[in-house]
Amino acid sequence: MSPTLTDPEEIRAAFEVEMASRPGKLQKHVNRVERGASRLAAIHELDREVCTAAAAGHDLFRHCSDAELLALSRHYRVTIGRDEEDAPIILHGPLASAYSRDVLGVDHEIILDAIAFHTTAHPEFSAEALAVFLADKIDPRKVQRDPGLAAVAAAAEQDLHAAAALFLERRLSVQLNSGQTLHPLAVASRNAFLRRLT
Ligand SMILES: [Fe+2]
Ligand SMILES: [Fe+2]
């Protein structure tokens, strides 16, 4: 049994130990997200240590196959609904959060929620979780591949809710136009963030 971790710096250190065994490409992405989250924390006067700790742990299981994600999620008792069966990749956030809590002993609600919902976002997201969500989506490599994300990156400097709504609208539109299902949390988050702006 791991000791209970409540200090963001200790939590980040535990995540870094875990990440050392993950693929190099994933480690580099996570490092960029940590830097991006730290930058957004500075701009929006958020808790930088909380943001970087959540960023450090957000993709602990991003390298896993669908079959591995489903098996590990069952093992760690992560809820698997129809939306997760349709797209098991969504499980990598909730799984990382459950593993962090149960195996690494992480006891920090904001960090655990930021990790769990970093794919769909969550209507009740803290500002720190929003910063991590956006830093992940506007990883400079992703903006290079999809220049449309530059508008999200620019918006993130001004208003985290506006930027997150913009990102979700883009992604939901793509999913809608290509006949894919929409994750209800992504829709609820977009609505919640939009209401914050009016
Ligand atoms: Fe992820
Ligand atoms: Fe990521």
C-alpha cells in the first residue's frame, strides 16, 4: 500500500516515476503539456503546482490498446458505459485517475478530476483542470498538425471557458458531421462553458 499523497509536488514526483517507463513519444507530449499548463497557470493566476502535477499524470495509460484499456478498467473498477464501449480510448483518463488514487495513493480531488476528465472535460471543472485540458489540446505538436487549433490556443490566453467551449464545438462538429456518437460529458461541458460566457 502506497502512502497517501496530498502534496502536488509529491504527486508530480510519483507520476514522473511512472512515466519513466512509458514510450518516449508519450513522455515528450506529457512534458509539453506540463509546460503549457504551467504557462496557462501563470497567465490566469492558478495553482501552478496543481496544474503541472495533473498534467504529469494525465496520460499514464494513453499508450494502451483498446483491449488493454478495457481489461485494466475492469480491474480498477472504472465504470464502462456504452460511450466507453464505442470508444475505449476515453477510458485512459478515468483509468489513470483510478490508478493514481488506488495504487499511487493520490488524494487530491482537483488533480484526480483533471486527469479523469481530460478527454471530455467536465461541466464542473476547476480552473486548474481547464488549464490542463487546454494545455493537452493545444500541445504545439497538435497545433502544427491541425492549424485550426491556433484559435483555441489564442483564446486560452484570454479566457479558459471560452477556449474550452471553442475546442469542444470544433470536436463535436467533426464527430457530428462524420456520423460518430457524441460523449454526453463533452456536450454537457460545452453547454456549461458557453453559459459561463453569457
Ligand atoms: Fe489523453
Ligand atoms: Fe495528452
